[in-house]
Amino acid sequence: MFGGFFKSLTAGIMIRVVVWVCLCWAIAAALAAYVIHDELTESFDSGLRETVQGNLPLAVEFLMDRPANSKVTHIPARTARPASPDDNGDADPEEYIIYQIRDASGRVLLRSDNALETPFAAPLIAGFWQDDTFRYYSEPTVGGSLYMQVAEPLAHRREATFESAMAILLPLFVLVPVLLVAIWFSVRGGMRPVYRFRQDLDRRGAGNMEAIAIDDLPGELAAMGQDVNLLLDRLRAAMNAERAFASNSAHELRTPIASMLAQTQQLLTELPSQSPHRDRAMLIEKSLGRLRRLSEKLLQWSRAESGLGKTHEVQELDPIIDMLIEDIHRSGRFDNTILLHRHGLPLRAPMDPDAFGICVGNLLENALVHGDRRVPVQVRVEGPDRLIVENACEKLPAHILSKLTRRFARHGNSPESSGLGLSIVVVLIEQAGGTFSYVSPIPGQDTGFQAVLTLPQAPTGAND
């Protein structure tokens, strides 16, 4: 199921759009992270500078006021943020900035509670300085005797940049399913003309070469529809030429074949029974008979391709079966006989009588030619819409069964077979709206061949 989905045009469009949207979003998030990093760096540096400028006078005042022998190394609680009623008892937030007050020799005079006693690695030079761990800002007093240095962990800055970038990137994971659904419905809506175009092609039978309506198709499909219509025109012209050739050839051959067959039969009556030419004349008669039957099949095929099976009137079809069986028995062509069984209602269907006669005649001939001559052919009429023809024969292999309805496909070497009978049956019954099926062996047996003709159903309320 999924293999077919991923091969569809809809899936291809969805995957490409989602991949490009995700890629563009990721690039946008990376660019945003770069800009955010620069902006945060400026903001944090400004915070370091303002911290020094705001706290340096307090630190100097504290150093001047403390006793000479004082060991206090940090400014006491006067620099801490006073408690507020809005704190709700929460602890002070974590402070990332640390500071030191150093003299000109580098000795630490004051430091924050979270700063080490050892001097910072930053030199005593005014401005910013950075190592692998901290970002520093140093600023001296007016006389240059004291320096205040503040430091901020670089990990804090990287964390802030990462969280800002993730705030942009994470919504993508939530939006991708929504995006997939939206693209699915959008593409399905946009693909409706393609589906209608495909259905229009699927509804056409093998003989339907009418042009496709392209007025309502989008521009891209309209061009494709024009190309398909041109192809259908060429196919229709080629098929018409083929039908005309087969029909004209068969018509033109009927008279000379009949004449030659009559002359040969007359010659056989005139030749003595012991004449050495009699056997050759009999072979000529058989060959002419096969040629005449082939021309008849070509005429039937031409009529079938022209749409003979279509009709809207319900016909009584039982008399046609009786007439065909009687004609076969009178012809004397076959040694085996035909047994007819009727069950249920008479056959009635909206099918052209000539088309039905051609179908039944080909099924009977196929059963007589390829069946066991010692076993009668069984014909069962299961009215009002089912005809079954069975003949005795060896079980046919699957690769032979799959080819039986192809034109000029033959099983065995019987000279009586033209290879067109079953293909004509398929064309005519499908034109009429019925179905043709066959199986070997016969259901419930180990041998035999069964052909089933299911006639089209008459529309409700149809009149004869």
C-alpha cells in the first residue's frame, strides 16, 4: 500500500514541499540564531558595562569607609536586591555576573560572593576581554589606582542563544503534521482534474476512440489532452483502415473462393474413383473450405470491431441457439454431436441477435474443433442470462488459457481453427455489456473446457 503511495504524484509533491519548507525553516532559524547571538552579545556587553559603571562608585566608597585592618573582601548586603512582596517567598534568581576590585598591582581588594579569591585572568586594561570560559569588562577609577572587573560565563550566553534558536525551530516539529495535512488536501484538490482525466480514459473500452473533452482541463492537462486526441485520431484511422481492409478483402475473396470450391467439387464428381488426381483435388477442396471459413471469421471480426453488439432492445435469443445447432448438424463437418439442456427462463437480453449468433456459433465451433470427437458437446441454457458450453479435452495449462482470447492464438494444430473465434466473442459480449469467462478443467472434474457467456441484464422497465 505504502509503496504505491510513495510512487504517486501527490506523495512526491508532498515530500518535496515538506522537505523544502523544513530546509528553509532550518536555514531561517540558523540565520536568526546568528543575529540573536550578535544582539545578545551587544546586550550582555552593555549589561557588563552598566554593572561596572553603577557599582564602581559604591565599591570605592566602601573601600574608603572601611577600617584599615578590615578583612571584609566583599560588599555586604547593601548591594543585594531588597526583598519584595511580589517575590512570594521565592529565592533570588541565579546571578551569572561576578566581579572583583583590584588595585594597580592586581591584588583583589573586593569580590562578589560567587567569585574566586584568585584574580581574574583578564589584564588590568580598560575594555572587554575574553577567554574560553568568561567574558570580562574592566574599568579603572579616575586616578587609575583601582580597577573593577566583571565577568559573565560564556556558557550562559550560549544557553541564551540556543534557547532563542530552539524557540524558533521547535514550532516546526508541531507544524509539520499540520503542514502535511494541509498539503495533502491542497494537492488532492489541485489534482482533481488529473483524476477526472484518468477516469475519462479508464471508462473507454478498447474500441472507443472518441476525442476527450478538454474544455474544463487546466492548461497543462489540456495540452496533454490534445496530444492524446491526436493519438486517438491516428489510432482510429489505423483501425478503420484495418477493418476496411479485412472487410473488403473478405468480401472480395468470398466470390472467387466459392467459385473455386464449386469447381473443385464438380471436378471431384467427374473424376473416376481410381483417378490419381482425386486425392489432390480433395486436398484442394479442404484448403478452400478453410480459406472460406477464414474469410467468414474476418468478416465477423470486422463487424465486431464496428460495434455490432450494441443495442437497447431486449431480444428473445433461444431460437438462435436451436437454429445454430441444427445448421451444424446438417453441415456434417463434425463427427461429435451437441446436446442442449435448458434450465429456468428463456434467454432474453438487450443484445443484437446477429452478435449473439456469432458468439454462440464461435463457442460451439471451438468446442467441436478442440473437443474429443467421441464425447458430445454439452450446451446448458440457464435463463434468462447465462449460457454454458462444455467439451471434453485434456486439462489446459495456465499459460495456454491466458492466451486463448488473443487474436490468432491457437491451441493445437487443428486445421479447422482460425485463432479468431474467442477473441470475436470477447469483443461482442463486452460491447453488449455482458461478460465472457472460461476455465479448464470443468469445475468438479479433472478434464474438459468450460466457456460461460453471461448476457447483459435488461434495464428495469425495458420493453421488448
